[in-house]
Amino acid sequence: MQILLVIRVKEHDLAISFATGIIAILRTMDDENYIEFLRQMDDISLHDFFLDAFGLIKDLVTIPIFSNDWSEMLLLQNSIFVRAMNKFVSRLVEDLNHFNEQSVELWQLYFECIVQFIIQPCLQLESFTANKRKRILSRYKDLRIEASNDFKTMWFCLHEQHKLYFIPSQIYGVIRVSLIPVQDIRTAMIRVLCDMIYVINKHEDNLSIFENEFVTVMDKFANEPLVDKIFKEYLINAIDDFCKAKKLARNGSKLVDMIDNLLSRIIELRVAVNDCETAALDLQMHCVRSLMEFYERLGHLPMYIKYIYQLYEMNRRLQNKIEAGHTLMLHAKLLDWDPDKVLEEVHMKYTQTHQSVKTHDQLKKKLYRDIIQLFDDGDAWEKSIEVCKELQIQYEQSFEYVNLSALLLNQSRLYVHIMDAGKQRFEQEYFRIGCYGMGFHDFLQNQVFVYRSEPGQRLGDVREKLQTIFPHAILLDPTVNIEDHHRRSTSQYVQVQVVQPISDEKAKFKNRNIPEAILQYYRSNEIRRFTYTRLFVHEDDRDATSDIAKFSTERYEFSTAFVLPNTTRWVPAGSSTKTLLTPLENAIHLLEKTNRELKILVEANEADRELNVTPLSGKTAGILDAVVMGGASVIEQAFLSNEYQMKHPDEYTRALIDNVKQLLADQIPLLERALLIMRQKSKPEMLPHVDHLSNILIHRQRSVEQHCGKQQPHGLRLSIFVPSTDISANISIQSHRSNAEIQSRQSDLTRSRTSSTNSTNTIFKPTSASSPQKTPIELREELTSVRPRRPPRTAPSLSSSVSSLAGASNDSTRSSTTDMNISGQFVVASASQTLLSSESLNDELNSENLQAKLNNVNKKTLSPTHQLANKIRSLTKSSEQLSSDIPPRPPPKPPKFPR
């Protein structure tokens, strides 16, 4: 007893001397000496001796006194200890009939001592060289096998009621020893583990105790490389065979499935962390989420909360604010709004909270405030408002008015951000990523994911990122069909393609007229269904002249396991369903997308006058004057021709054609609003380009009215499509016209408008609401505010120079005449009506009778300069006669060469 006390003192040299002496004494003792020594002690002395003996051996193998270089001394010590423990425990077996609480303490210490003996580093022969391992086995054999067999023998010496004292405390030691990759050791220790399962099932009729402890123990070994596929298969097969032999089919099969799923996810996570090809945090987060969801289904709350915060920290590290907010929400849902319910230790272990937070209600409010801030930082203001509304109810019920006022102020700011055009959010893009081939790890083999991109990330960026993660992978084109040889190949194939989200905005808002600033969020968020397309040419469409009428589409639609955004950017995708789309249906989808994007830009520019007009100008020019695809006019030529309608006379195609007509008609008011904004915001040097687009829109509207019928005017719209030079010319001509001629022209224009309104042609009304009826004063102010600015000084044409010359001295008369026309009976027409009126006026000016009248008047009232201008104007053609059906593009600027 005194020797044992000296061993534990700090004098290292003295401890070595005493340890060496004890080892020498035990080495000289034979079996008879052990028996005689133990027989002389009474029960109390024997109990104390075993406590000291097992404690000494445990200390010496856990923290060796001898240096690791003294391998021979360590092996000699261990061979003596394993023989001594066998003799000591044999004496314990004789006293099993007097098993009591003190016996439980001794047996518990013995099992712990055996485990520490087996796992000590100096006995792990796998880490040694082949020669050293061969020399050790020839002299001492594998002492671990002998110790593990002693453990199994002593375990089965216990009675069943005695074994319950060591379950589940000894599960950790048994599993730890069974991880050693030696067949005999695994066989012995897994046999003990199976017996524990049998004893628990017999006395508890369920295995929940074993399952909870097994989960906790295996999570501690998650980073151990010994937890591999070989161990998983060996353990599952051994337990499955044992359960079938003992007729534990119901509980046994459930336990085997649990162990299989748990070990598979643990191995996946360790591989994702350690392998250089899966070192990307995105894939690690996928494995962490998979393990977290498994613990949730299993109902193991401590492990579930642990991995919630592990996933949360990974999202914070990657600046995934929205995903981090969704992750914290998982913990918040586990708490109650009960101010009297005290927090359990499991909720406080991983949360970094202040000591004042002691109830469920306090912790949940704190988590909600953190979630609101995370969603706000990630520009998910709609989700932040949802959390604010839920927290608002709790503040009202608990009369926390100070916190409530701050919350409502924050909520109002979020509403302002949604409608503020200056707070532009990146349009969210999603990508379908397929990993095919047996060259990937198990959790990636032949799996398909949907990836929510980072702000500003495009297809090229995603492909480059995947090439970095999988440097040996072969990138497949999105048009390639995945065959069986791709899936069975030992290589790695990665296919990336953009997918379009399918939103439920129509069901959510019930087809109400909602601002685009609100709809834009729901088109790419809170999404679960996606679609992507592949083009092909059908046999019936090979003779089509245009590509848009030739290509059909295979449309694939699939769903994801979770609504996006979620706790991670990678989400598993389900199987796809294929649908064939005709070229006409493709054109409808194209027009719907174009109109939606144009409407978003128009409303954003109308809401914010300081917004950059360049995206709107590019979109408008792409629709009206597309160089490559030809714009919407190609759709008209392809599908609204008589030849196409005669070739497809069925009712379904006719309904689709009507839909195309409606979409083309809906496009005209949006283009008018777009050109008005461009004229207001563009620089002077860009006005000729706006005039060019305005002329194209005039002919575009004519073509739409020819195919679709004339639009019914909804209120008065200001014409913005007459170029600035033509406006000045028309106004200068009107300044010389008598009031009687003006009134007669207005009456003719009114009759033409009435006849066009009452036309029997099919009328397609635009879906967007038009501007309301304006008073003459409002029209005068609107005309003044949108009056086009003068273009930059360039080489003018002859007609424009004459028009400017004729109107140069009559500015005051021109403005007064215009105001009189607006305040009187004159009605500002739409683009086509303005064009008709200008044509008729030009025709009348070119007629001989009107020219004679003007000549007579000019001789009396006009100066010689104005008379000369009128003569030159009569000799030149009007701008309408010079323009063809499609106005020519403005000449390109000459290239700039360096000096």
C-alpha cells in the first residue's frame, strides 16, 4: 500500500525505482504464489488490494513511466501485467455469489483497465515496420488478443442481472477495442457487444438505451480513420446474424438499419473533410446536414443541436447569411414561447448566450433577433419580415413595448428596402450539377444536386469552381444525354446546366396586379420545382426557314428535397419528368420572359429617376432592333403567317397563336413607356438612336395591328415616337395654318379614330393597366416635361435644315399654337395615330391646292427668307416618303485611329 502511494508522487526517479521493483516481484511469482498470496486476505483487504492493483496497472499503461524508446521494457511490463490481471480477476469470479455494489466498482475498474491496456500505443503492431512486428510476435505474441479474450471470458462469467450494471457504461470501451483492425480482437469484442444487445432487449423490450449510447460513442470516433467501410460491414453482418439467431427480428433489423445509416454518414463526413477533392466546404456542409438530419429522425437531441451549430459556423465562414439564418431557425423551432420553462443543459452547451438567458422564451427571442439580422444582411427582406411578425406577437403579449417599437421600426425599413428601386438585388440563379461515375465517393456517385449560386456567379464561374474541386473530372456538355456507361465508368463525369425556377406566384397572389419589386423575389426564392430544356429538330419542322420555327424542346421538370434557399447551397434533386414543347410553345415562353424582364426594368426606372438607363436601353434595342435573332418580328413571320396557320389548323394551335398575338400586343405599351424613359434620361448624343427606335416601333405597331387587330385605346397617351426634327417641322407648318384648317383636320382625325375603334377586327387588349384619362392642363405639363431636347450639332439633312430655318423666327408663335391645341379640342394620339396625322398633313402640304394657298399667303405675310424655305420644302420629299417599311439603321461612327 505504501509502495502504491509512492508511485503516484512527483519524484519521477523514485517512481521508476518502485515500478521496476513491483514488475520484478510480479515476474518472479508463479501461479501457486498468486493463489497463496490472495488466500491470506480477508474480503475487506482483498477489495482494497484489487482497487489499488487495477488502479496501478491502469495508471502505468495510460501514462507510462518508461520512455517510448524503451520498447523492450514496455513489452516486458505489459506481458507481466496481462498475466497478473488474469490471476486477480480469477479470484473475483469465485466471489460472484456475493456480488454487491462494491463488486460493481471492482469489475468496472477491471474492464476499464483492460481497455486501456489494449489501446496503448506501444502495442499497436500495425504502426511498426515488418521486421519489428515479426520480432515482437516471436517473443511476446500479440498481447492485445490475449487481453481481449480475457475481457470476453470475464464478461460471460457474469450473470445477466449483473451485466445490466455495466450497460451502457462499457459500450464505449468495447467499441473502441473493436476498431482495432485485427480479426481475433474484433470477433471477441463484437461478440460482447451482441450480448449487450441481447441483455437489453430481454429486460427492456427495446434497444433505445443501446442506440443512444452507440450514437454518442460513434460520434466521438467520427474522425478516426479506423471507422471505415470494412469495420462497418463486419459490424453490421455480425449484429445482423446474431439478431436472426436470437430471434430479434423486429428490434434487430431496426438497429442494423440505424447502424448502417449512421456509419455511412460518419464515413462520408470524414472523407469529405480529409480528401483533397472534397475539401470544399460546400460538400462538407452537405455531409454535415445529412448527418444532422439523421440525428433529427433518430430523436437524438444533443447530437442534432451539436451539428446545427457546426453547420451554422460553416455558413458564417462562407458568408452565407441566408443559409445561416435558416440553420439557426432549426434550433429556434425546438424551443417554446414559455417564459417559465427553464432551459436544459443541451440547449446551452453550444449556444454562445449570456448567463442571464435562462428560459426557453429568452433564448428563442434572442435567436429570432439574430435570424432577422442574418436575413437582412442577405437581402432576404421578405423572410426577415415573416420572423418579425412572429416576434411581434410575443412582444405584444409580454408588453415589451420598447423592444416592440424597435422591431416595428426595423420592419418598416425592410418594407422600404423591398420597394426601393435603388436596392437592387442580384437575380438568383440555380444550377443542376450531376456527378456520374464510380470514381466519386459513395455520397457523390451518380447523384444530382441543385446549387444556389452566390451573388453575381454565372455558369462559367460554377464550371471553374467544380473543375477546381474535381481536377480529374470530365465536364460534359449540357446537351449530352447521360447513358449507363457514364454511370458505370470508373472515371468522373460532371454535368452543369442552368435551370429555371418554377414559382407559384400566380397561386400566391391570385393573378392580382402586384408590383414587380415584390414579384421578383418570389420568382427565384421559396422554390422547390425547377425546369431545364434541350433543343432538337422534329422531322415535321426541318423545312422551316427560321430557327425559332425549326427547333422543338425537351422540357425536363424536377423537384428538390427542400425548399430553396435552405440550410446549404447544395440540395439533392429528384428524378425528372420529360415534356415535349413545339416551336410555337417555345415562342410563347420566350415572349413571356421578354415581357416580364422589360416590365421589371420599366417599373424600376419609373420608380427611380436616378437609375442607370443603360440596361433598359439594351433590352429595348434587343426587342425592336435585334441584329442576331431579329427581335419579335421573327415570331410574327414564323407563326402568324397564313401558311403556318393553314398548316396547323387544329384548335390547340389556334389558341396558342391567339396567345402569341396577345403577348405581342402587351409588348407595345411597355415599349412606349421604355422609349419615353429613354428620351427623358438619355444624353443628347443618344437621341438619334432613340428616334431610330421610335420609328421602328411605329412600324412595329402597324405590323401588330395588321396581325392582331388594333388595340383599343385606354385613355390618352402622349406620343413619344416622333423624332425631334419632325416635331419642329410639323409645329412650324402648323404655325402658318389657319384655325379653320386645324379644326377640319382635327375632325377628320377624330372620325378616323372613331372608325378604327369601332372596327370589326379582333382587339387584343394589353394586360397591363394603361394610364388614366388626363385633363388638358396635365397633358400640357406632361408635354412640356417630355419635350425632346435638341440633338447635337451634326451635318443636317436638307429637309431638317429647311424646317429649322422656317421655324427659327417663330418660336413664340409655335409654343402658343401648341398650347392652344392642347388646351382646346386637340387630343394627343398614340404612336400610330400621330404617324397617320403627320402623313395626312404632309400629303396635304404636297398637294397643289394647298401649295397654291400657301404661296399666296406667303407672298403677302412672309419674309423673303421664309418664302425661299417654302419653295425648297415643296421640292423635297417628306421624311415619310424617304423612309421604307423598316427604317434604316443610323450610320456607324468612323473608327478612331491613333495619331
